[in-house]
Amino acid sequence: MRKIYYQYDPQRRVYRRVFPTVGQRLASWFWRLLLSVLLGGVFFIIYWFMISTPQVGDLMEENSRLQSQYRVLSRKVDDALLVLHDIEERDDNLYRVILEADPVPEVVRQAGFNGTNRYAELMDMSNAELVVNTSQKVDMLEKKLYMQSRSFDEVIELSREQENKLACIPAIQPVSNKDLKRTASGYGYRTDPIYHVRTFHHGMDFACDTGTPVYATGNGKVVFAKWQSGFGNLVEIDHGYGYKTRYAHLSKIMVKVGQNVVRGEEIALAGSTGKSTGPHVHYEIWIGNKDVNPVNYYFMDLDADQYEEMINLAENHGKIFD
Ligand SMILES: [Zn+2]
């Protein structure tokens, strides 16, 4: 509806109708529109900076809470990485040293953690640095944990292997101390008791009565069990890992070739067969093709009671019926 305009005429004291031109009407509309826009702008600014709806306030508060939680999380990830680093150090410098294994190379520990930026989509966020940094650290933690877990699998496998190796390598005397008559005669050059010339003695002699039990000095398999010139009745055990032991001048052999024996198992009785001046056990240790001094292979260092106990334990070997 068109507006009707009046103007007061003070001389005639009447209202007179006026007819504004199109230009005047347009100008009037323009000024009103401008005023509305300005007022709108002012109210918008006031609203934006001062009033702010309750929802926006809540979101802002939540955002700042999330930020501080993110910082706490980031610090906790730092702590976890430190603990993991300590575990890695122990793995390399303790477990792997004991087991004579190489440390895990740093490249493997990092598990290819570098190269392409996988966090590009996070860079658009406000607080991108904190978020990207924390994400990177969590990823690193995850990868390092995985590598550490694999390393421990290897350590467990190595320690099993080591346990088996320790059970196989000769580590006790073939004759119990209580049965020994004299200190064993040693390895090395000595005057031959029969030919009276200096010859090399490749083993150790344990003087004892004929019929004294002779024990396997480590787990292994019997590879020789019969008469051999010079040695008389001879038993040879292959312990694996390059180790072999020989027990000579026996009065009786109690094992067969191919038989598995354990440390402390009775394999023969002492005697004086072959080239011998009296009852004793001649004991040799070989590593590959070389004989070594057996004196270094009694490191289980058992006292008489412990030795007895071990022999009793070994007696049950082969008598299990399952
Ligand atoms: Zn000898």
C-alpha cells in the first residue's frame, strides 16, 4: 500500500497532502535501508563479542578442556616412551648380552618411522601442532612396542636354546668325588706310566675302584660304545654344539650307540681295560676336532651332596614308563 504524506501549513493551520517525486521516494527507501543494515551490523558485533549464546560458551569451554587433556595425554605418552626406552636398553645391554646376541639395530627399532607426512589432514586444525605431535608420538609408541615385543619373542627363544646348550655342554666330573681315590691326573705333557717317555695326555684320569659308576657329564647321544685299541672299553657321547666326551678303560659299558643320555646318568663302570696301569676313568672333552683341558668343564661345581642328588635325579632317566 502506498503511503500518503501530509505537510502542516502553519499559516492556514491545515494539513496539506504532498505528492513526493519518485526520486524522493527512492532516496527515502535508500536511507532507511542503509540505517537498517548499520543497525543490524552493530547488533551483530555486540552479539558476537559480548553476548554469545550459551551453546557457543559451552563449546568454547569444552574446547579448552580438550586442549588441556590433550596436553596431559601428550605428557603421558612422553612418559610411556621413556619407560619403553628403558626396556629397550635393558633388552640390548642385559638380556642380549647374557645370551650373546647382537643388539636390535636402531633402524629396526624405529620400524621405518619417518618419511611421508601421514598427518597432513590434521594440519588444518587449530592447535595442529599439539595434535600432530601427540599423534606422531602415539604412532611411534605403538610401533616401538610391537618391535620390542618381537625382540622379546627372540630373547625367549634364545634363552630356551641357551638352557638346552647349558644342559648339553659337559659340566661335571664323570666320577663322583666320594668314589675318587686320588686327585685326577691332569691334561697335558707327562711321563707315560708304561713307556716312561714324555707324551701328551689328551684327557684327565680319575683313579677309582673297578666297578665305580661313570656318569655322562652332559646331555647327549651315545655315538661309540665298544672296545677300542688302547682305550679298552670306550664310550663316546656327542653333546651337540660341537662338544663330545670320551670315557675309557671301562670294565662294563651300560649304554648302546644311538641312546640319549642326560647329565648324571650312569653310562658305565670304571675298570682298567686297554693300555692301563690300574683302575681309573680316562676322560676326554673334544670341541670339533680338538681336545681341550677338561679341568675347565666342572663349572657346575657341585659339592658331594649336590652331586649325589643330581645322580639320583638322573637315575630316573630311561625308567619313565610313559
Ligand atoms: Zn688317561
